[in-house]
Amino acid sequence: MKKFLDENFLLNSEAAVRLYHEYAKDMPIIDYHCHLQPQQIAEDQSFANLTQAWLYGDHYKWRAMRTNGVDESYCTGDRPDFEKFQKWAETVPYTLRNPLYHWTHLELKRYFNCSEILSGKTARKVYDHCSSLLQTKEYSVRGLLRKMNVRTICTTDDPVDTLEFHSQLRKDGFEIPILPAFRPDNAMNADSPEKFNAYIEKLEAASNVAISNFNDYLFALENRPDFFASMGCTVSDHGLEEIYVEEFSGAEVEAIFNKVRTGKELNDTERRKFKSAMLVHFAEWDWAKGWVQQYHLGALRNNNSRMMQKLGPDTGWDSIGDFSQGRNLAKFLDRLDREDKLARTILYNLNPADNELMATMIGNFNDGSIAGKIQFGSAWWFLDQKDGMLRQMNALSNMGLLSKFVGMLTDSRSFLSYPRHEYFRRLLCNLFGEEITNGELPDDYDWIGKVVKDICYYNARQYFNFQPAGSMVYSD
């Protein structure tokens, strides 16, 4: 019987062990999509304790705690930090077979060299050990990134963001490039006139453009990618239930914009037309800039209206949605392709029922101009676990080329999440190793090892064209 979390964790053959330890283990990390706060990196924040580093903002853990009967005051409330940690520690033994069980113990081991099995009984010992380390300079947020061999990070930033902390990081010469990613979800969401008009005021201030009509709005927005590009941005990102592809005319979109500007509610058709128009504009700007565009599809968000009103978004009340993705996605990509304005694109799928759909969709628009131009992105959110990762990789292998996959990302708000890359790499190597062992693949370690290294690092570096910028450099 194997020991829990030993050096060959998740590696079930000699071939898998060799692939992981000789080819995957020491590869650098490119985190091309995450929700880390650039301010914390710019200020090189140190966490006072493990609760602040681990539980603040982590809706994965909050959901598990709530399911275990823990009161909300220990999740998002004002209970003392150790009391919150104690409740999380008491929950961990009940997370068996949930990815949180693996993530928790991997993070304790990789960052803090702590092999304790976390429980209510070990909570104080683990908390004191990890918290004391977090208060040292080596464990500041920059130190945590260095510890995990991170080479590039793309944060998630609204068009109206000032990017002041990205600028500060560039001036500081921090050796890990922290690059913005353009996330214009708020700029296409006119569902609430009050919120949309408040957003336009922010855009006017950020762009220094007075907005009196739709053309002004587009002009102000289109200036923002120029600013983002000046700060090293090469990536956009969209979090959508589905792709919107309603037919629209310029006059219709102008009238819709004018209606919402007067504070009037839009009907469903108007909302969809406006979102459809904005998605096309965003995609054309991505193509003109030579950016990579990312679409995170399928989340059904903010389902608990009572808790949404009390706590706001991103607090753990979301689920997988069952939206019809195929026809609209094909229509959207085809429109851009017909006009030769289809940028490099990554499609992230949240409904496992759509894995094969996504894996075949990318093949419709991979035209040979760029290797892996259209990507089926890594298993996302609720699928970011053993079964979800394997199903995504198997679908991609069966329908496309896993060898051209740009690999893993964290999609996390936590500086302690980087062992997720290790988790992915172990599963990847076990997948190849099993087939070498079964005679389904040759024991050509030079070639298969190269493919593993490409998926772990080199494919992403080439795909995103990440290069040293100014004093921010990285080397192999």
C-alpha cells in the first residue's frame, strides 16, 4: 500500500514516476489566468497568519464548511482568525475524496514542509507552525511566488482599472512579470441601468472621454486596450454563461444604448443584442492587438438570492449551468473567421457534458496558421479536480492534439494555490505512463518527455509570446 502524499503520489507506474520526476517536476509555472491581487504583490504583503493566507476569499473552503454545518460567521463573518481556522480544520477530515483534501495537504507540505494530517486535533500545531513562517520575509507574497518557481502571472482586470500596481511592479523591477488581462464583462452587462450608468461614469474618468452616445462609448473603451498593452497585456478574458450571437444593426445597438442611458430596463432581446454587439467588438480588438482571448463558459452564478444580497458575488453560491453552447459558439467563431479576425482563442468549459463538444469545436477553426490556435482550456472551477482534469485531457486527446495543449493555470485568489500545477502534472504523467506500461505508447522517453515539458510550460510560453520586458526577466 502506498503512503499518502509520498513522492510518487498519483503516479501508478514506473513510467509515470520517470516522466514526472525527470521531465515535469521542475518545470517553471506560467499562470496565464488567476485572480491574485496585484496590490498585494506590489506591496509584497506578508500574512499575519494562515487564516489570512488560506481562508480569506476562498469560496471553495467556505462551501465545504457550510455543508459541514459551520455557521457563516466562521466563513465570511468576523470571528477571530484562529476560530475560523479551527472550524476549517474540523471540516477537512470530512472532505475525503473532495479535491480540497488533496489541495490542503499538498499546500501544507510544499509551502511549509508540514506533513500533519489536518484535523481539529492538529489545528493549533499546524496553525502556529505555518503562521510563524508566514511572518518571515521569505514567506511574503513575492517569496511564495519564488518558492513555487512562478515565471509569469496574468491577473484579471476591468477596463476601468488604473493598473497602478502593475506599474509599480514594473518600476520595482520585480523579476516575475505580473501582467494585466483585459476582462470587460462589466462593459457589456447592461442588465441593470443603474449599475451600467455608474460603470460609464468610471469609464469616462479612466479614459478621459465624455460619453454621450454609443460611438463615444466604443471610443472610450477601445482606448483601454491600448493602455493595457502599454502595461504588457497580451490577454483578454470573458466570464459568460454562454456566447451571445443575436443579429443586430448599428442603429439597434445605438437605440439600446440610449434607452439604458435614460435609466430604462431593457427587455431580454435587447440585452442579448447589446451583449452580442459588444462581444464582436471585443473580439475584433483582440485580433487587432494580436492578443489571446479567453472565454470561460457555463457558470450559473449567484443562485442564492438571499446570500447574494447579504454577501455579494464570488462568495460561493454558484454552480454548473446547462446552457446550450455549440451552435452559438460555432456561429460566433465563424463570423470572426470569415472576416479573418479570429484571434488565438481558449475555450473553458464548466459542464462536463460539453467536453467533447468543445474538443471538436476547436478543430473547426484550427486553420494551420498557428499551432493550437484554438484551445480547449484546462478543466475549470468545479472541474478543477482529478476526474475533471482527466476527462478534459482525454476528450482533447481523442478529438484533437493534447501535445499542443497550453496546460494548467490556477484561476485562484490564493497565493498558496500553486501546487495545483503539480497535481495536474502528476495526472498528466500518470496518463502517459499508464499507456507506456500497457504498450499503447512506445517507451520513447525523449519524445514523450518533451511533450510533457511542452504541456507543462513551453507551449504556453510560445502561445502567449511571453518575453522579457524591461528589467522583468526570466530564464530557463
